[in-house]
Amino acid sequence: MSAIPTDLFLDGRFSSELNRRRTTLINPATEEPFAEVAAAEPADVDSAVESAHRAWETGWRDLAPGKRTEILFAVSRKLREHVEDIAQLERQQMGKPIADARDEAALGARVFEYYAGAVTKFGGQTIPVSRGGLDFTLRQSIGVVAAIVPWNFPFPIACWKAAPALAAGNCVVLKPASLSPLTALKLGELAHAAGLPPGVLQVLPGSGAAVGDALVTHPRIRKVSFTGSTEVGRRIMELAARDLKRVSLELGGKSPNIVFADSDWKRAAETSPMSVFANTGQDCCARSRMFVERTIFEPFVEQFVAATRKLVVGDPSQESTQLGPMVSAAQRLLVEEFLADARKQGSAFACGGGRSHPRGWYLDPTVLLDVGLADRCWREEIFGPVVVITPFDDEVTMLNEVNASPYGLSGSIWTNDLSRALRVVRAVESGVLSVNSHSSVHVEAPFGGFKQSGLGRDLGMAAMEGYTELKNVYVAG
């Protein structure tokens, strides 16, 4: 594995000031420190943004589309060459199982590949107007974009934001989460090694209070793209409103998994555990509320619990591991507070709820039954390996309960009745849905939520649209 990147990435190189404050990273699987990463300050934000603005103004925005395509394809190839390095960094900083980490590193390369190809296929349109003449639209870059990414999927989400923004002609200041900065720094290093000009992509690890707020309020930042909690998303929206910055927010979720009796419910029971427990439940798309038609409820739960017990929880460096530890002791404690509340409310623990590993921030995947609709575990995003399962009798009542959540990010619907599938898809208030599947993310398709799950979209051509200003031009005949 190559050297661990630990300094700020500015103007195409690592900045190694000796007296800079640093943050200690701890391996969640071993509870041992393994790196000291530089923490940016507001003055670094100003320097990075000004440099990015110069790069945008003097070259990147006006670069021929074919040349931008060529550079982004080179970035994609460079990322593919270093999938193993990226994956090992993710394993160390996140406790992510190595097989998942490799998949996510490859996904990041695929994202850059997609947007490299999109550059020359993205543009405006001509519009017939009543006055005659010629009316057309231009899609123009916004300027400098702040991309603020979370700790749960650090590398792919950094690529989701950086690639379409760069493809549209913007420059990017990327702020990774304090718990997981290493793969964002690696992205900056590899992208510039592939030919991205200095200043076009800057990477500033550091605290949200110091770096995030400074980015959101900086006058040269034209757009903020954020993935994280709904609470922080509200704050970003408030700060951005001061000078009417564009924002896109992908926030929390409490996604439903709806299983009808006419479906292949045995397959649903076998596969659904990973729809909520993957990434140790630290996923805003986690199907953490399950609605199962009452006629199949008991056998479904029995099979779901059996499948959950088979999940391999353990050392993230092992190929067979499916679930690793939680990201931090604090995050595990937060989830255990939810479980304590469930015990107090009299919920039944079908399995899990404890710590089977003496070392590392592990928490057993937990299945809760008899959870009241007013209980915290039902209403709030837990962001850990916990699922609640409840029976339903009729579709209308169930859909009312599904949509009673303030969130609306993702979800699954299991039925072999096409009419029902289309009816329920239309009725569920959610931005991303799967029928007879748990797949939420496709590079080619828009990703984002309804209600308090956010606004705007990542991925697909919708993401590129979100990184441009739309200008209309009329030329008299």
C-alpha cells in the first residue's frame, strides 16, 4: 500500500506546514490510532477558494469540452489503477469490509468515467418562440463549488460530487468528514497526477465548524453540495441563504421495505438483512422500517432473523466479512441509546442488541418487533444496524404509516402484481424506489430525496444540470 496522505491538498500538491494542528485517526476495528491528519483552518479555506476561483476564471471553465473529457477519462483510469490503495485506506479509517471498500473504489472510478463521457453530450437547446428569430439556451458553469461529504461512504460520494461539477466546468473545494479524510485526499492526489490542472480540485480536511461554515459563507463559493444529517443540512441552508447560494442537500432517511404476500417473500427475507445492515447500518438508504403483510408475517420474520444470524461480522481485512465495526465509539453509543429506549418501551429483540466482539466498535445486527409508531426507534434515523418490522393488514393504512415519516429518501416494494407495484410506487413519498430489489444507487440515474431527506440530485445527468446556470438567449431575426 502507498503512503497515507495526511496533509491538506492545495494547488495540486500536499501542503506540509510543520506547525499545523492535526487530528488523530483511529481504526474502528482495533481501536488503535494509525494516522495524524492535518486540520484546515478558515485561512486555509480562503486560500483554497481563491486559488480555485483563479483556476476556474483563467482556464478550466473555458477548456474545450473534448479536452475536459480527455482529462476526466485519465482520472478514471488512474483511480482504477489504485483501487486497492483506496480500498485499504477506507478499511483503516472506516472499518469497512475490504470487499465493500474495493467495490466503492471501483464505483468512484466509474463515476468519473460516466461524467467524462457526458461532457460532450450535455448542452442547451433551441426553442421556437412566437416572435421568430432564434432562441437558445446555454448551460454554463457556476464557478467554485463546495462539496461537503459524509463519513459513511467517503470515497464514492466525493466522486459523485466532484466528477459532475468538474465535468460541467466548475472548480471544487472538497471537504471530507473528520473521521474519514484519507480517500478524499487520495482522490485529489490521483486526479492531479492524471492531469487535472492545479487548483481545480482542492481537498480540505478539518472540522465542520471551522471548515464547513467557512466554505458555506465564503463569497466566492457559488454552490454548496452537502451529504449528511438533516440537522446540519438545515444549518447549511440557513447560512447559504444569506447570499442566495445554490444548494443541493442529500440528508437523512428512514426508508421503508414493503413486502406483500403475493411477492417472492422468501427471497425478500433472505436478501433484506443486507438492505439495512450493510455498512453496519450506517446508510441513509437503509431499509430500517419493514412493513410485512400479516398473512406471511411470522414465517417472514423467522426467515429474516435466520438470514441475519448468518451474516459474517468481523475483521474488515478478511474477504468473507460482510459487516465491520461502527465508525466510532460515539456512534455506537448513540445507537445503544436507541436500543435502551426500545427495551424501556417493551419492544421484542428477535436477535442482536449486544456486543459479541470484545475489541473494536462492533454492534450486533438487531431485529426489533412490537415497536410502537410513537417510539424513537420507529420515528428517528438510528444510523446503525437496527431494523424494526411490523405487520400490516391493508394497503391504504400501511401507506399512510409509510408516508407519516418526515423523511423520503429510498425504499423497496416487493410484489408480483404489476398494477400494485405501479400504484404503490406512485403513492410512496420517496425519491428513489426499487421493486423486488434493494438497489438505490445507479451512476446513470438521479439520486436524492423528498421532504426532509433533502433537495437536488446526485448522479445521472440531473447532477450535471445542478452544477450549471441556465442562460436563455434570444437573437432577433
